[in-house]
Amino acid sequence: MNEKLWSVCVIEPNKYEAQIVQDMLYNAGVDKYRIFTDANLAMEALESFNANIILATFELGKQDGAAWTRAFRRNHRVLNRKAAVFLLSGAFSRSLAETCRHAGANALIGKPISNKALLETIKKVLAAPREFIDAEGYVGPCRRAGIVTAGTGATKRRKADRAAEKPAAAGGMPTLTFEQAVGALGAATAQFKMDPSAGATCEAALRFVQAYAVAGKDHELMRACAAFAQQITATKSMPADVARAALDACVNGVNELAKLPPGDAKRTEVAEGVRQAVAKAAMQKAA
């Protein structure tokens, strides 16, 4: 399904994570999307906003994503109860996936979300629509085939990724220090600029930095890493000079954020600069 035909409702209480998803949609060429930080307001808006894709974080506050999905599927006032529902969670597990499946969701995507995982999962679900069941005990896509899962914890890492990483320490954090992780990302990016086949190594190095950003709730770094991940995916289809310039902007932005103290007003500007560099590269690619 062409991204231009997507009409997306994003429900994310965290404004920084909402911005990351918005950036991913924008860079993918999605024109029609609305962002909501309040799940109840989103439900009301869907009575007039005909979305065919719902992206909602599972952790919505008082009401979790499963409860919201059940209510959405049974709400005859909304314009499209059959819209594909994708729930996003940083606490990915098989039991959570089953909870989402029985609530009527089409997919569960683990956080932190990568551009590739998000777009490929949406396309996978839309390419194979399931029969819509409207019964007393269940409303949603047919559950017999299970639920689509992607992202953190959902799939085995590729061999190239595992080879580039060290074992994780207790708590899921990598054994590299933050400074070492940033340095490793710089080295991997330099290699990737010279050798386009080294994308997997660069992605693996980026995940180290993302892990620290998520653990430290460093929203600016999370945003820069999300844009960086988009650029890694897009690089193979870009002119070499455009891709190298964007990768330089990404790695320089991450390096600068690593040096700036928390709360520094300049951090927002740096993260936005990385996002704009990636967006500019995407526009040059399209031209």
C-alpha cells in the first residue's frame, strides 16, 4: 500500500516519542496523520477522522493499549473500526503480544522503534488484511494466524548484529560505557561511509547508544538516534555524497549531545538539526 494512501492516528502521551514517530512518518512520505497525547481525545477525533492506521503506545496511563483497542473496535461511532491497530511498547513479551492479539490489535512493535521495523510492519499488515470478526466475545481481525510482532525482543538479531555486539550486562545494558558506545558508533559510521555493506554493523553500534538514551530518558538523544536509524536505512538508495553528508550530520549530532549536560537548552537544537539533516537528504533523494 502506497504511503500516500495512509491516514494515521498516533496516540503517544510522551511528546518526545510522539515527535520521533511523526518524524518517521514524515520522512516516509506520509501526508495524512494526526498526533494525540490523550487517548480519549483520539477516540473522539476518530469519529470524524477516517484513519486506516492506528499507532498507539501500550502504556497510555490509566487505560492501557489493549483496553483502548477493545473500546475502539466496539465503538460504532468511529468511522473505521476495521483500521489496522499497531501497539508499541518498551515492555515487549510474548504474553503481552497475546494480550494485544485478544484485544483486537493487528501488531505489537517493541520500543525503541526503528524506522525499518515500523514501516515494514505496517506494510506487512496492510498487504495481507484479515477477515474482520464482530462477535459478542471478540471484535477485530481474525486471531487464528496470531499477531504480527517486530522490534525489540520480537525477532532474533541478525548474525552481523550479534558479531558486532558484546554480551549485555545485568539489566539489559551493554557492557560498553556510554563514551565507548559513542566512539564505536563513530568508527562504525566511518566504515559505513566507505563500505555500504557495513550498514548492519552501524545499526548494531547505534543500538548501544539508543539503549543508554532510553535507560537515561534522554529524549533529545533518542530523537537523534531515531533520525540516525532512518538515515542508515535510506543510505543505500541515496547518492553517495548526499548520504555521507547526512551520516556526518547524524554522528556529529550524537557526539555533541553526548558532551552537553542534561537540561542544556542547546540539546533540543542539536537533535532538531539531526532530524532536519536526514529530512533534507530524503528530499534530495526524492528530487
